[in-house]
Amino acid sequence: MSVLSKPFFHDEAAAFAHVEAILWPKGPVCPHCGNMGKHYDLAKTRIGLRKCADCRKQFTVRVGAVFESSHVELHKWLQAVYLICASKKGVSAHQMHRILEVTYKTAWFMMHRIREAMRSGDLAPMGGEGGIVEVDETFIGREPGKPVRRAYHHKMKVLTLVDRETKQARSMVVDDLKPATIAPILRENMSKEARLATDEAGHYLHIGREFADHGVVRHGKEEYVVGEVHTNTIEGYFSIFKRGMKGVYQHCGKQHLHRYLAEFDFRYNNRSAVGVEDQERSIRALSGIAGKRLTYRGSRSAT
């Protein structure tokens, strides 16, 4: 039986039950006062509706989540979450609006809300106990207002760290590649015990001394692997990221790039190679929807 034939993808009551089981494993929790005790079931009035016995306010599992104030049926939201989680290089907003039968504007906004749910916010140091952390940068698109020049100066810049032991990636948008910009990021995201692996770029040389080891491969001299030192893992991540951004999404403003990075990081960190398949990946994405409400105005503005 196809996963998309499951009841919660087509029936609204089943969709509410599915999301409630993920977010409320021990029973309903009032988003207004945090009450986990007595609640009144008002499902006969509206699917999923409850009333808190303490603060007397009504709520559903949508309140306080990325689904809040959306007029799109919850079962369509679940379809969107599954599709974006199951597509290795992403799904375009045009394709989503055709599948879900919603407007393009609605599909675009839904996808940004889902990307917000995928954002982990994990700041645990990478490379603990002497693990190898690969660090590299890539360039994509064009920054608004900047003239086209040679090399990468006019492009948007992305810095990514991949912990080779845990197989986890962490990406961020950076304004430039100066040592003063890169160094604080590596200090905040890497353990002092970590072994750093990079190419020969100068902005890594000084900060590399602050870690247990800094291995360098010199791509300019056609050197790609020196013992355990290489950046092949992170190059594989960039390959998927660029194919998705160029082949599926095509256009992305700098103010939105951090959400696209959250999407690609999430799928990479929850991929089949680490034992996570499509359905489990969707459940993990849904687990992150609480407390991340994103308004349309907020999604359109720079962050």
C-alpha cells in the first residue's frame, strides 16, 4: 500500500489525530497556559477543537505551530510535509500548488513554514572526542545590488560543516569569507577536541590552530585525499544542494536562503544512509512544528 494512501493524507479527522499523537504523546496540552489536565472535547463543533478547563480558552493542535491561522486543510499540510521530505532535491512551489490544488502563493508560503519546522537550532559542538569535521564554502546565485564580477564576489556565500562521525551537516549564510567572519562560527560550532579538515583556503589557516588538528588538502595542486584528510563528504552535500537549488528552485533571494539550507540540512541529517526513511523523516519534521509560527509578512522580509 502506498504511503500517500494512508487516511491522514485524505481525511481531516485522521490528520488531526496523527498530528496530535506526535505533538501530544501524553495527551492534549493547552498552548495558552500549558495545562495538561482536564480539557473539554469540542470536536462536534469543529474537528480537533478543545477547551481548556483552567484558562477556558479554545485551541487545536494547530495553535502555536507552523499550521496556525492557515486556511489550508491539515491533511493537505501533511501531504506537503511528506512530499518535501521524500524528495531528495526538493519540490518546487509550482509543483506543490498543482498537487495540493492551492494557489502558488499559498504553496510558496506553506513550504517556507515547513522549512521553518525543519530548522533544528542544534548548537552542540561538532567533532567531540577527536572526530573529524569537514568545513568548506560554496557559492550560489547572485546577491542583490552587487555587480557581476569574476570569481565568486557577486554570489551568495554558504559555509557548511559536516561531522564525519555523526554524519550531520550544519549550514549557514555568510556575508564574506574573511577570517574574522569564519573564525567565530567555527569556535561556536566545533569542539576544541575536533580535527578540522579543509582545503587550502587562507581563511582557515589561523583558526585551524585552535583545534586538535588541522588537515589540509591542496585542490590547486590536484591533491584530494591525504590519509584521513579530505573534503569529499562535504562536496557530496554541496552536490545535492546545488542540484536542488539550480534544478528545482532555480531562484532564491538571500533573505530566504537560510530556510532552504535548513531544508537541505534536515534531509541530509535524516537520510536513508543514517537509517531514516521517508515516513520517519516526515514524522521528525512534524515534531519540529511547535513554537515556530511564521507569518506571511515575516517570511517575505529579510531575517
